Amino acid sequence: MESGSAQAAEFTVEAVERALHQLYYDPDMAQKNVAQKWLTQAQMSPQAWHFCWALLSQDKVPEVQFFGASTLHAKISRSWSDLPTEQHVSLRTQLIAQVGHFASGPKMVLTRLCVALASLVLHTMPDTWPTALPDLLQAFQTGQGITTGADGRARCLAMLELLAVLPEEFQNSRVPAVQRTQLRSALAGQWSAVCPLLQQLLRQADSPTQVKMRVLRCLASWMALDVSLGDSEGLLQDSFSTLADPELFDTAVETIVSTISQPDSHRFADTLVKLVPQVLGLQDQLRKAVETGDMETSHGICRIAVALGETHCRTLLEHVDQWQGFQALVNMILFCTGIPGHYPVDETTSTLTLTFWYTLQDDILSFDADRQALYLQMYRPLYFQLVDVLLHKSHFPSDEAFASWSSDDKEQFRIYRVDISDTLMYVYDLLGPELLRNLYDRLGRLLTESGRTASWQDIEALLFGFQSIAETVDVSYSDVIPGLVGLIPLINVTNVELADTVMFTIGSLGEWLADHPLMLGGILPVVLQALTNPDLSVSSVSALKRICRECRYNLQPHTDNILAATQDVLVKQIHKSAQCMWLMQALGFLISALPGEQILGKLLPLLSPHLQQLEHLTKETPNPSNKSAIVHILGLLSSLFTTLDTSSEREGSEDMAIARPAAAPHPDPHPVVVILQQFFPLIQAVLSKWLTDSEVVEAACAIFDKSLKTLLSSFAPLVSQLSELVGQMYGAVPQAAALDLTRQLVHIFSGEKEHFGPVKTLLELLTSITLSIFQREPRDHPDIVDSFMQLHAQVLKRKAELYLSETLDIKALFYCGILSFKFPEKPTVKSTCLFFTELVPHCEDIPAVGEVLQEDGKLLLQSLLEGVGGQAPRSLMEYFAEVLLCLNCHCHSPMSVWLQEVMLIPNFPSARVSMEQKQTFSQQILREQTNKRRIREIVRDFSQQCRGLHGTEYAGDY
């Protein structure tokens, strides 16, 4: 079919059939797309009201009939107003007859016709056809108006299909809010007639399974209309009986869960209380399913129990007279939590229950003191049982079994243990220190009782429980932690999973160890020994890093041992690159706590092997292998300098300052500066060979960037050297990393006159080079443009007087900013907005800024409005609003003229807004000179109008 054939005269039955054949059977995707587009146009055409009936003819294939039914629904739902009122009744009659005709199938055609009939009902209720539901029920029950040949069973199924899709069509319909409320009320009012009919069909012994299945679907569908759960009580209770039928089980579960979970169902407390025995009555079926390995059945019953318990926990708790029933329900959910087998290989049910325990705990603790004490007395013992169950569920399987698991199963098990860990941490708030005492006593018995052989899984699970709590809860006052730390060296670690948990447990106790430094002597050898095992890479390195961070001022006696162990594993390359970076960060914490005169002596031996390797790599011909090694070594250095901070005032804690041993001031300059000065020629040598490789350049810049952020003004001796190097780098091959590094220099040294000279020279050089990029192909370098805009925003914020210099071309910068608004990349446009937000306020104190705004402020305003009108992403509108606010505040008079002029441009900033809307926007903008929140709202609303989104469901996305 040719694309030009979509003419009104050609929307015939024959043409539609040809297009459908092409859509379904043509192997050429391009031709399929043409057919799809043409068919969409056909459905929108006036002729569709006529050809849809012909497509439903008995002699057509199901695909054609389905398109006919879909077209009929599309016309009724979207083009109802095109149909003359006098034709409504005849359309209704025809449609009911067609539903009867297809009552016996095909099912897909019947469903679409029922959806079309549902749409017709929604358009005519409650005014034109107030008795729609009773009339239709009577028609399907008696056969009046239904095509002959449809037997009673087929009519019943068709009626149930209509009843099921009617609420769904209402949910999908685009009805105005006021009318929607009236229509919802009118539909809900019909439930009193529909519900008894459904209940009758469900109770009939001879009702076919298909009928019962659709009854269940109807119940779930109608409950979404907020019909009364109380009125549905009998039908809902009858639904439980269908759970015994394997064919109906899945549908029954979905129906019961969705019904119980309706938002307002808590209003029907009496009905909910009556449901508890119904759920408890499923326990035998649940146990049998568990015994036979029927995961689908146990999963479904668990969903029902959790839906009732979690959704209505507080409601059921408040019925104190029914406490035994609810406690039995809680025990049933506990059984589901502890369902036998390993997740996710043997079972997938237990994870459904975890959020219930949060809900029950929160609801118990929300009651008044007397009621809370009562429930704590009842449920604290059960929560201790829960801890036992969770620890048992967290057990690893045997080594042989675990080795046979797929990587996906292992990952799901890991996530499951994280969820258990979170639950244990939360339960601690309810059980308190007694929980830790319980775990400690059990671990102590496992490790110290003679003649007792404990599996590594039992030990690991108890340590896992400790770690889960210590990770987020302050355990510094617990009296069992010293005993736990004393037990750790007794653990016979024969398994990687157990060793991992030992390491993570030690790491979680970092803060406690800082308060009890005498215990470090027994713990550190365990950690340092684990460092040599590549299988324990993540956990052992993480534990050492946390100890070095938290206990840095207590580690001086252990410094040499730590340095020797880490240097050994680094040289032997035991760990992956990421863990090596963590190790260097750990050493940064460790070394920064040493007396100043010792730091350099520790740094030089640590770094020498890596610098020697880097020097050797620099002499080689560049290739991917030595590039990877170079980036790795540069990463080690930047990681070390990230945490090597010798300034005590940054600890943010008086206690930390007290804990730190007295030390002589470190020699001037800073040890890191000394290292960098020695290392500088090597960096230059690396860059001379790798200047065109962005990854190497970024890694080199990262060293100075991390050092700058850590050292701040102490970096001063290197400013001149670094500025010269960055200028050379950028002059040879412009890269964003150089601009970002310059931004840090501006940020830190803008207030230090004696050091800012080289930075000023560098800024002028970088600006000149970047302006030349704008004259060529700036679109090829969005990252450079982004960083350039950020750099100049920083300059204007920290050192605006630089814009008084004749060497900075302010006009060129202004026009580069205008051009940057056109970039498709969000970060670049956002940075451009920040640049202008800083630039515009200087129109009075920097003459060049005032001049360019006077000449081309209108161009800036026009560019902003183009972005608001649709050129820029909606998520950036708040930044555009801030620039508009700056313009209005600092250039109010000219802006009012500019705004009037640009709004006279036809179809600007969008063809979707009228002149009245543009005038309203202009008046609102000009009135706001201080209120950021209000200006953002104005710009957001106008932007939505320009995009045709105002008042739609998409308007709230941002």
C-alpha cells in the first residue's frame, strides 16, 4: 500500500482489508509501518462509522473482525460528539446484537465489542440512559435484542465480559473530573444489582469453571470503583471457596488480594475481622502445598495472608476482643517467612512477608503507652522467634549445592539477605540490647562448648545478624561487643562466605574499636591476613578502610604492619583496581594521623615502586596494555591524596581532636606538595605521550583535583607549575578535565592575590582557545562547552573583577552562551543558565556586561523563551526561570520592551499559545522580581502551554 493512498475516498472495506493483510503478513517492516499508519488514519476518518460494521461480517477472518470491533470502540470513545443524537439508540441496538452474535467467540472480538459497549454506556449514563445496567442485564439474561443462536451459557459469558470491562473502561476513559465523580457514583450505585447476580453464579454447583473465573474477574474490576466492601462481603467470602479449584486458584488469589488491598477497605472493619477465619482456614492447604513442593499454591496463599495482615494491621490490632484471631494470622505469616528451603531455588514465598513485620512493629509502637505495653507483651516473644527464622533463612546452602546455583540465583540470594539484614536492623528498635545478648550467647556456645561441632553456616548466620545491627545502630554502649570481638579470633574460617561475613562484621564495629583501641591488637592481624586472599578482596579491603578511617588516631603502633601488608598486596596485584583504590584511601587516612615529621618518610617508600613502574611505562611505546597500567597508577595516587588530610580542624569533633596524639607541625610545604613537586616531571612525561587520550588526561587531572580539594590553600606552592601545565595541555588538545581543574583553582585561590596571577593567565588562555572552538565546531564538544560555562560561572561568583580586564572578550563569551542554549545535552544547557544567572547581575558594576546586555539583551531573552517554548527539556525550566528573574530584576525597563517585541513574533515561542496567553505570561513575569518559587511556577505553566501539555496527565511529570 502506498503512503499516498490515505485519502478519504479510499477508506473502503476492501482497502482496509488489504492494509490489514499487509500489516499481518508482509515481511517488509517498512511496509508494515506504512500499513499501520494508514489504518490509524482510517480509524480516525468519518467513514470508519460505516466500514466497521462491514468488517464484523460473519464471512470475515477474525483479524479483520477484531479491527472492526477496535474501530467501533475508537469511534465511540474518541468521536462520540460526531454522532448525531438521534443515532444513539440505533447504535446501541446494533452493538448489543453484535455482542450477542460474537458471544460464542472469537474471544478477542467479543472482548473488543464489550469494551465498545462499555464506552457507549459511559457516554450515556446517568443522563441519557440511566437504566443502562439493568437493561443490559435483562437483555443478556432473557436474550431480548440478542442475536438468535447465542445460547444461555454464551450470553452469560458475554454479560460477564461486559461487566468485567465496564469498570476498566471507566478507569481508562478521559472524562472531566466533575463528570467522572458523577459517573463513578452512578456505576457504584449499580453494584447492589450486579453483586447478587455474581454471587448466585458463583454459588451454583453447575456453573462452569469459565463462568466462575469471569465472576472473580468482575469482582476485582468493580472493587476498583470503590464499591462498598461491606456490600461485597458475601461474594468475597464465597471467593475463598474457589481456592480449592486448581483451575480457579490463580484468578481467585488475584481477586481476593486486590479486593482486600483497596485503599478505603479499612472503613469496613467488621468485614475485615470476618475475613480472618477465612484466611486461617487456608492453613491446611498451605501446609500441604509446602510439603508437596507446590510453590504456586503456597505463594498465592501467602499473598492473601500478607495482604490482609499488612494492609489492615492497625485495624485488626484495634479489635482487642479478636486478638486471638489476629495473633493466629501473625503466626501464619511467620510460618510463611520460615517456609522450608533456600530462597530463591527452593521457595520464592518468604520474601513477600518481610514488609509485614515493619508494619506490625510500627503499628504496635504507635499506640498509647498502655495499649503498647499490652501488645509488646504479646508480640516480643514472637519477634524473637522471627529473628531465629530470619537467621535460619539467611543460612548459605552446602558448598556443593551453592556451587550448582546459577549466577542469577546467587545474586537474588544476596539481595534477599540484604532485605533480611534491613529487617533485623529494624527489629532491633523493638527488641533492643536483649537481641544482641541473645545472638552473643548463641555464638559463644557454638564456639566455646567442648564436644560441639558447629557448621560454618550457623556461625556465619549469627555474625550476619550482628553485622546487620551494628552497621546502622549505635552499639557503643552494648556490653556484649567486647565479648564478640574476643570471639572473632576463635572462629575457624574455612569458607569464603564465612570469611566475608567476619570481615564485614569487623568493619561494622569500626566506631566501637575507635573507642576501645586496646582491642585493635587482636582484630588487625585477622584483617591483614585476609588481605592476601583475592576471594576476600571486597570485604577485607572494606574492613581495613573503615578501621583506618574510624581509628586513625589509635593506629600508630600498628602503622608499619599495615603499610607492609598493603604494600605487599599492591605490588603483587592481588586485588582488582577498585579495591586498590580503596586501599590507598585507607592508607591516606592512616598516614594523615601520623606526626607531621613522619609523614614524608612513610609516603616515599609507599609510592616509590609505583612511581618507578610509571617511569618505566612512560618510556614504552603507547599501547592499550600500558595505558591501563598508567591509568591504574595515577588512580592510586589520586585515591591516596583524596584522604591524606593532616588538618585536625576538619575532623569536626572535639573528641577526635582530643584523641589525636600531640604532634609537631608538619614541615612546610605540605608532604603531599613535596611528593607532587618530585612527581611533576613524571606527570609531564606521561602527558607528553598521552595528551590525546582523554582517559589518561582525566586520570592525571584527578590527582591535582583531589589534592586541591584536600589541601586547599596549602596547595599554593604548586599553583604556578600546575597552571602552566594545564595551559600546555589545553593548548595542545582541549579537554573538559583541564577546564574543571581550572575551576577548582579559581574557587580556592580567587582570594589570594599572591597566588592568583598564574590562574588569571591560565583563565585568559583557556578562554581564548575555547572561543576559537566556538568559531569552528562547538557541537562536537558538548563536554567542553559544559565545563567552560561552569568555569566562567565560578569566575563571576568568586572573582568577577576579572571581567574588567581588556583581555577577556565579554561580548564573545555572551554570544557563546547564547549558542550553548541550543545544545541538546541537558548538562550543557543547565551550565549555560548558571553562567547567565551569574553574569546578568553584573550589568551595573562591569561596563562590558552592561553594554552587551543593552545591545543584545533581547537576543538573550529570545533564546530563553525559545527554550521555555519547547526547545529545552522541561526538567531545566527552573534554571531558565532564574535567568529570567535576574533579567527582570537587573534590566527591568528594557526587558519590558524586549518582552513586548518578541511576543509579537507570530508563533513565538510556540504556535500552541495565543496572544492572550503570551500577554498574561509577560505581565506575570514582569511583576515578579524577588520570588523564585513563583517565577518557577509561571515559567513551568507557560512552558506546558507551549508544549500542549497544560491540564494533561503529563503536566505533573516535572
